[in-house]
Amino acid sequence: MVRPGVWQPPVACSRLEREVIKRIKRAKLFVWLREHRHELFDEDFQGELAGMYQDKPVGQPPVPPAQLGLATILQAYTGASDDEVLEALVMDRRWQLVLDCMDHAQAPFSKTTLVTFRARLIEHGLDRRLVERTVALYGQLTGRVAGGKLRAALDSSPLWGAGRVEDTINLLGHALRKVVGVLARQQGWGLAEGTRVLAERAGTPELAASSLKAALDLDWDDPAALQHALGVVLGAVGRVEGLAAELGGSQDPAVARGLAAARQIQEQDIVVRRRWHRRPWPGGGPRPADLDRGPPDAPRPQDQKRADRRLQAPRAL
């Protein structure tokens, strides 16, 4: 198994970094993360994050999770989408300053890597650990009031809840697509054509698409759309089970494993969402709103101009 090593970016600022820091008048969190990233992501915490990759196949060295963790903190703080994060890492020197990729022509990781990291973070319960550790260290070094403001900014982010929904959709879609593919081969079809025919027969044509999210064709920044998509995919579990029973393929070990995995993901999602909505938040920070409503103070997702301004000039602490 390949596990990420300890990320050791420079502690002292370069001349270029000092010039960038001088020009950051607002959103001092960028400066603080650059100056204290080695304390926030010390060797022990990086070891915890590396433990999420114990099942990583050999030959696929992962991006340092500390680097992805920094991007996740900034994403929650600024309200940036996954695509905006990648854009900022190429276009915004504040982000480059924090992630040690100054003036790089390409982002240090892909969108898929970022989404997968968030899924692993949530799966292992380290999303709250990341927030709590960041807030604790920030408050310790800057004062209790500043720490409280940062907690409010991070806790009110829709990233955590939306991430859970999107990750559930991706995992379920992958599991069900594999089941339909096995059934297609049992019937003597080619994989692509058989998956398309059987997915349509089951009433779930979206499963035949190479990208489930693209096939659903929704506004993924809209919490209501996320809930609709989740409902479609959760409903597909029963339809694919019915298709397997109709075709007599339920006893195939690969089909049984795929359906069991889908049911497990389905049940975990229900439990996690209930726990997320009800969990009390320490320190008086705001509780995330239900996923179907979004946070009470969130900007309207459809207002692109406000989203752009939010990325360019995050709130100061």
C-alpha cells in the first residue's frame, strides 16, 4: 500500500512570499495559515490524515493530505466551489501562498482528488477534527474572540453537508453501475450497450452515463437540487435490486456484493445526515442548517457575481 509521506514545505517565508503577505489587507487567515501551517499540520496530525489512505493501491502516490486539508479549510472559509478552488490555486497568490505552489501553472491536485479527500475526511470523522484543530490553534495564537469568528465562518459553510450528499451520490452511482454491468454481461451483452439497455429497463437511465452528475444535469450549487439528485439515486437502489431479481442474477457474488455495498452506503447516509442535523456545536458556533435549506446566511447560489466577489475578497477576521 502507498501512503503519503510527511509534507514539509518551507517554514521561513521567501522574499516573494513576504511581498505577497504585505499586500494582503483583508482575509488575514491566508497569512496565518502560511505562517502556522507547519504547526497545524504537524507530523502527528499528518499521520492521522495519512491513515485515511491505507487502502490506496500501489503505484498511485497520493497528494499530501496536509495540502488538501489547507485547501479544504480555505474552501470552507471563502465559500468557493471545487472548480473555483482549482482556479484560485492558479490565479490567486493568496491561495498559492498557503499551499506552497507560488506561480505554478497548474493546480497541485485535480478536482477528483479534492472531492475524494473530502469524502475520506468525512468517512473517517476527521472533518470535525480538522475544524476543531484549526479553530483551537487560531484562537490560542490570536485570541478567543478571533477564534470564535473563525469557528462561525467554518461551521456555517455548506461545504460539509453538501460534500456528504455529493459523495453519497457518487458512491451509490458507482456501486449500482457495477451491478448493472455484471447483469449485462450475464445476459450476453457488451458492457456499454448492455448497461445502457438494462439501466433504461430499470428506469434508471442515468446509471449508463460515464458521469452520473452530468447525466442528472442539475445546478450542483443548489441545496434543493442536491436533495433531488440524492432522492433519484437512493430510489435507484430498489429499482436495480428489482432488475437483478427479475433477471435471476441476484445470486451472483458480484451482484450481491454491489447491492450490499449500495445498501450500506444508503444506510450510512441516512444515519450521518440525521447525526449532522442534530449534533450540538461546541463553543457557541452556529449549527449548519438542514441540507434541503442550506445555511441561513448563505449567499444565493445562482448569484454568480456575489460568488465571484466572495472568492476574490473573503470576509476579514
